[in-house]
Amino acid sequence: MTDTLATPTKTAEIVQERRIVTAIPGPKSVALQERRLAVVPVGVSSALPVYIERAHGAIVIDVDGNQFIDLGAGIGVMTIGHTDEAVISAASAQLGAFTHVMFTITPYESYVRVAELLAEHTPGDFAKKTVLLNSGAEAVENAVKIARKYTGRTGVAVLDHAYHGRTNLTMAMTFKSMPYKLGFGPFASDVHHAPNSYPFRDGLSGADAAARTIAYLEKAVGASDLACLVVEPIQGEGGFVVPADGYLPALQEWCTANGIVFIADEIQSGMARTGAYFASEHFGVVPDMVLSAKGIAGGLPIAGVTGRAEIMDASHPGGLGGTFAGNPVAASAAIAVFDSIESRGLLAEGARIERALKPALLALQQKYDVIGDVRGIGAMLAIELVRPGTTEPNPTAVSAITAFAAQHGVLLLNAGTWGNVIRFLPSLAISDALLAEAIGVLDDALASLES
Ligand SMILES: *Cc1c(COP(=O)(O)O)cnc(C)c1O
């Protein structure tokens, strides 16, 4: 038994437990890091230079045999859990059939099936169509392309603290300069950043925050010049900012009244992470377009733009596509993810994780005044850290806590414009016991700040 633990040969043999057996990083990781620094540019950095060998469920295991509780899930990609059996078998079967023919030359069924599933599970009871791409940023780019073609307008509105990607257009749409934009310009034009709703920092009601956003866009741009407004229903990199009640519906109403395509970037918040297929459902909005990527295919790269059929059909034939876009192996994995959400009742798991984690985080807030805010929905929760007694951002505490947690076998991710948020976005496969154990480590980390 112990031998199996030391050298699991199959991922399914990885016991769901935390186990630290070397210094972090261990000697093998240190050696790999040296090789990496010689050949990989520093611009590609890693939060924790621990090299991963295997993973299963909510546990990742490094080359030195350390096992970590993964509360980041590769930024919300492994929603279904690492090395999920259904995903592996669907992708493996497709690998043996064909790996590429290119949908825009000779099509195949799995692409069509993913489009059917997205039409069925995105909000809204109307005809929808989907174009598949490779990455989240590529989905955002295509959504803007289509909205421009449909409206005949060029303006793109986004919100403060948004994150939409690292390509040229999506850098322009992303809020935070460092590290995403600094020195990488010039950026695409006609992109307009408007104030968002950030209840912890602005104290505004949804109606007042929406009035502020709309007033800004009407004064600074003019509604009739806007092709689209792109919003994350819960902001991801921006710090899991949940807008005040009524904010998103008011924006949607304004978009509809002014012929502006209302686009929900659900790349981080979608695919069952919040206990609904898409987080838009929690806020009572039905976007004209929904963007999905991260969690959609159990770690394989695929992304979708799903929207009202009449909008999606605005592009002429040949206007949309890409060599690897809608890759059949990734598409098969996506179908397995959708099937698993249904057959294993995974929508309920987001709510279970919220029930296990949120009261524990609120209890820690009572205990430690460095926690200014606890927020989020389902398996998309966060704490915002401040200088005690103020709302001044406290990124130093976040760095100390994530470093402490890594040393103790818990992978925690930061977020936020000021880097002062810790986000919890574990896989839906994580047990209540592992969550409780991770909370214990977080408690110790918070206590260590004070000593
Ligand atoms: C990650 C992310 C993107 C970009 O996706 P990539 O696959 O990294 O290009 C865009 N929008 C949101 C909300 C994201 O979280």
C-alpha cells in the first residue's frame, strides 16, 4: 500500500490526500527549474516552480512525490477533476479515430454535437449557433468580430477590472497593465473601459452602479457607436467581483434598447463552476452571446462563441474558423464533460462546495481582520485582504499566505487588480474533507501573519 502511494503508476491510484515529503520545491523540481530558465523566457513565469508529474481528482503530485490539494484547478479549467475517466476515454477513442482533418475542409460530428450542447445549456430559449475556437482570447476576438459585422458599428465596451486575454485586441480589453499590457502596445483602438459594480469598494446598489456605467458610455462614446458590451458575470482575474443585484439586468436592458450586442464572457465563470451551467443564470440575464473555454473540455484546449442565430450568421461564409479550431479530440472531451455534468449531477457539486467553504471563510473573517470581504458563488469563491481596519489592498498578506499554503501542500491562487484577493476555484471532484483540511492550512497561514 505504501509502495503504491510512493510511486502510483496509474492516476486513479493517487490517493486523495495531501502529502509533503521534501522541501518545496523539491530537488527534482529545482533541477527542472534550472533547465527551464535556460530555454523558456522569463515572461512565461510560474506561480510555484513545482513540476507536476501526475494528477487525479483534486490532487496534483509533483516530480518529487509531494501531493498538493489543488484549489486553483489550473485557473478553473479542471472543473470536472484531473484525469477524469469519462474525459480520458472519450479523448482516447477519438485519438485512435482521427486527430485532425480541419472542420472548414471536411467536417465531423463532434463539432456539431458541442454546438448542440452549448445551444441547449447556455441561457435563452431561442435559436443559437456556435463557432468553436482554441482559446478564450480567440473566442473573445471572434465575438467582437461577429458583433461588429452584425451591427455595422466598431466600438467595444468593457468594464474596469475585466480580464479578456493576452492577444492584441484582448489586451486592449483587459484592465490591468502589469503584467498583461505594459510595454506591449500599441493596442487595438475603439475599446472603452467603463466603471463596473464592485460592492465592497464602491458601496453602490446595482441600479446606481449601472447608471454610472451607462452614463460613462453614453458621454464618452455614444451608444450608437457601440457594437458590443462584454462583461464577465463574475469577474475572474479581477478578483471574483460579484456585481450588485440588478446591475447586469440594467446593463442588458440598456444594450437591448440601443442595439448593442450584450456578450457574457463566461470563460472562467461558466461550465458548472457556480452551480449553474453559466453564471449569467444567477443574475437573471440572457446574453446575446456567451463565451466558454476554460472548463469546457477537462483540460483540452477548445473554446466557443454561442449566440443568437441571427447575430452569429452575420459573418459571410469563410469569415470564421482556424486551423485547429474545434479540434476533434478536444470536442470529444467537451461532449464527455457535458454528459458527465448531466449523468453525475455535477451542477449540485458547486452548491455543495459553497456550503462547505463559504461559512468557513466567513468564520475566518471573524477571526482575522485582514479579511475585508468574502464573496462568490458555488465553486468560485474569494477573500479580499486589506490592511486591518481599512479597505486598503493588502497584497503582501496574499503573497505570504499563498507561499505558506504551498509549503504545506495547498495550491492557492491570487487574483485582483491589486493582487490582494485569494480565489478558491477547486474542481467539483474535491471532497468536503479535503476542503476542510485546506481551510485548516489557510487558518494556520493567517495566524502566521500575526506572529
Ligand atoms: C482566461 C480568460 C480569458 C482568456 O482565455 P485564454 O484561453 O487564456 O486565452 C478570457 N476571459 C476570461 C474571463 C478568462 O478567465
